Amino acid sequence: MVAILAGGTGGAKLARGMLDVVGPEELCVVANTADDIEVYGVHVSPDPDLVALWLADLIDERGYGVRGDTWEVMTALADAGHETWFRLGDRDLALCLVRTELLRAGRRLTEAHAAVLEALGTRARVLPMSDEPVRTHVRAGGRTWPFQEFMIVAGAGAGPPVEEVELRGIARAAPSTEVLEAIARAEAIVIGPSNPVISIGPILNVPGMRHAIANAAAPTVAVSPFVGGRAVKGPTEAFCAQAGIAATAQGVAEAYAGVIDGVVADEPVSGVAALEIDTLMDTPEARGRVAGATLEFARSLSGG
């Protein structure tokens, strides 16, 4: 079984490629939930849902949301004078309602998201990093923003420079039993090519997570989010600059020191085992190629 730590598009693409390599029964994704938001009366989990939609082959051409979704609810809310800066398509909203109903009935986030996966017909597991609430806040331009407001309203990379990232609630969080079991059972643990600060950072900073990964029998490899010297999508470089992480595969390797056994990148990396390949995942074939090469690299580190 392969366990992938993921958040954002890069991690979701790698997970989709790994699905073709190992099949749904042998894939488990641990997804960032520090981006979660309560809006329109529902609990939205952007990263777990993004991964789930990629795995279900339902991702929209925009790179997020349900393919072919409609927007009647957002239109009606806007007509009623309601702010709709965070937009949810009608089918997307329905999936969030499934999750929210279970949460209000006292179910854990892990259980509630499992119902979303079932509704999508996805057999691979996508586990929230924790059942406890963790929320990313970003300080920029002298103001502290909830994460989604910073990304959408402030304009993220086009807005003021990032000054600080705060993970509220992280000290009270813990990996779920399901997450710990997946890490313990995995033959390979893969850190996806996701933003190391706001996507992977929250996962690794859940108390007990680094220990579980470092002490797992499986090797852990990270796939660099930088392709051709740049982040493929999103404000990765801005967040890395604030955190003092060089925007290179070497910088990522150093940021994950003590957790990883190797790095997959399209540029040389020193000080740790490395596989240098083309890591651009712009087609299904490329996603499968990168996933397959990453898994074989991880197996080579364990002698398997």
C-alpha cells in the first residue's frame, strides 16, 4: 500500500497517477485540512475534496470543483445580496452537505469525508490529516487573514507579501487511528509535490505525525513541487520565501530533513538519495510515469 501526503493540485495529480499504478485498494491519501472553511452553512474541505475529485475523474477543467457543475445556488445568493467570494457549484455544495450532516450528527471528519468518497464512487481512501479542527491564518500587509480569504480576496501571490503563517488549533490536533494505521502499513510513503508550507506543513506539524512517519518501516520520499525552476501553480514561492525555504528541490529536501529518505526532482539534489526525472504531470501518461518512477525509487531505498 502507498500512502501519499497531499494538498493542492500537485499532490492530487500524483495521487491520480498512483491510482493507475497500484489500484484503489492499495492507495491511501492523507490530505491537508487546515484549508477547511465553514461557509453557506456547510463544512468545506477543499484539499480532501480536490483529491477525491481527481481520483473519481470528475475534476473540472479549471483544476478544482466538479466537472460540468452548475451555479444556481451562487446566483440566487448573489441576487439576494449575499457575498459569494467563495464559490461552490451546486454538486460541490451537495457533497459538502453530505459531510456537514454527518458532522452535525457527531461523526468524525474522517467518517464524514468517507461518505463523500462513497457518493463519488471512489474506492481509494482519502483521509483528513486529523479529526480535530486546524485552520491556517496568513499575516500579510499588516493584517491576519483566514486562509481562504487571503487566497481569494487578497489575491495570494498578487497581494501583499506573506509575513507569517499560523496554524490555529494544531497543538490540540492528532493523527486519526486510520492515518496512523495507513502510515504503519505502507510499503512507501510519498510526500506529494505540494506547497511545503501551507499544504504539507500542516500535515507534518500535526503532533505525532513526524514521529509516525520517521518510525515507519516504509521509506519516505518527497516529490519536488518545482518544475523547471518554478512552481507549477499557486503561491508556493511566496510562502517558501517567508519560511526561509529555497524555491528549489534542494530547499524542499532540507525542509523535510529528518522525515524523508529520498527526493524525486527534475534537478540535482545533494545530501540525500535522489531520482532526477521529468516531473511535469500535464497528461495522464505523465502522471502515471512520475508515480511509477517514484514508487520504484522508494522501493529501491528499502531494498524491495
